[in-house]
Amino acid sequence: MKSSATGCSVEEAMRLLGGRWRLLIVSYLLDGPKRFSELRRDIPAISQRMLTLDLRAMEEAGFVKRTVFPTVPATVEYELTADGARLVPVVEVMPTFGLWLKERDARREPTSP
Amino acid sequence: MKSSATGCSVEEAMRLLGGRWRLLIVSYLLDGPKRFSELRRDIPAISQRMLTLDLRAMEEAGFVKRTVFPTVPATVEYELTADGARLVPVVEVMPTFGLWLKERDARREPTSP
DNA sequence: CTGCATCCTTTGGGATACTG
DNA sequence: CAGTATCCCAAAGGATGCAG
């Protein structure tokens, strides 16, 4: 039993990060604090609803800090917390794999099956 | 723009690995070839249906090789391919994070909310 | 600008029963 | 043993409209 011992921790991790957007959001927060609208521009494909939900979930999980500036209209900044920094290894390994995957698939299906 | 450039690769990766079980399955295949029934024992919570579906998907993705031995009753072995080995960094980072997460949450909610 | 509420569609996944 | 097929439910996620 090498990796086997770590079994359900993988489930734990995937339950928290398994969504379609969370790791992506985190990857953009690596740059430093970002406003809601900045994140929307960074990730055009996400709906505003999901961005809100995921940010809220990660805030509750303690990975993201939300700061509201009482301007008008409202301004809100999101940033990674110290706990959120624990996600860095995870968000780094994903694009590495993802890029390799895209290249490989480009080689696999040059024209059509 | 540091990490921003890698954007949609994260989506690619999550689309392939985002399910609840795939990374877990891979983590058990790290030990070497495994039979279908072995995997079921390793991951009691998975339904036989999902194990089949996920294995099939990863086979099609080229990460897993399926070998049928014409015994009776049938014997089938699954093992990681060379491409599947690319998943190793991913499946390693997950339990690391997952374990830390469980410990932290144990500290967070020692008794009850 | 930020975000909540509602409605709706799609997907993931479990249970069960049946087959080579 | 290793599947396949069906049915069904819950969760994820998109679209839109309203509000502080």
C-alpha cells in the first residue's frame, strides 16, 4: 500500500475543489487582490452567479478574504488568505497537466477520426 | 499576468479529472495493475456503475489500459499507461492538501458549531 | 458595481436488475 | 467476475431579472 493509505483525503480535496471554476478563480487570485469585476473579465465564461457562489464558498472555507469598500457603487476585493496559500501547489500542477493534455490531444486528432 | 496565462488549461484538466472518483482510482492504480474487483474493494463507496464509467473514460483518454484475460469467469486488469503517468503529480498533490484540510477542520470544529 | 432570487437545463451519480 | 441497461434523484450550473 503506497498511495492507498491516503484514500479519502483525495475525496475531501475533490469535494472542495472539484467544481469547474474554483481552482481557476484561485489561480487568478495568485496575482494579488482582485475585484469582482476583474475576476469576471479574467474568466469570461463564468456566470456571475457561479463566481459569487464559489467565492462565497471559498470564503467560508477560509481560503479567500472578502473586503467591502463602502464606496458608491460598492467595491469589493477578494484575496487569498494564508490558508488559501495552501492551494498553490494544487493550482500549479493543474495547468501543467492541462497544457500537456491539450498538446497531446492536438497531436492525437490533427484533422479527424 | 503570472498564472493568468494558463487560464483555460485548468478548465481542461478539471473537466477530465473533476469527477468524484477518477483521481482516487488513479491513485490506486499507482500500485500497479489491478483487477476490477480489487478496485471495488479499494474504494468501497464507489458504485460499480461509476467505476466502469470512469475506467472507460480514462481508457478512452489514453490514461488507462484495459486487459481482458479470457478465463471463465472473465478477468480484467487495469493499469496506468505512460500517458497516465502524467497524472502522478496531480494525484500526489491532492492527498497532501486533503490531509492538511482534514486536520485543519478538526481544529476548527473540535466539538460542534 | 456587486450580488441575491428564481427558474430551468444539464450532468453526475446511486440503486437495482439482468447478462456473458 | 465484470460488466450493461434502466430508472431516478440530487447537485451543478446557466439565464435573467431585481436591488442595495
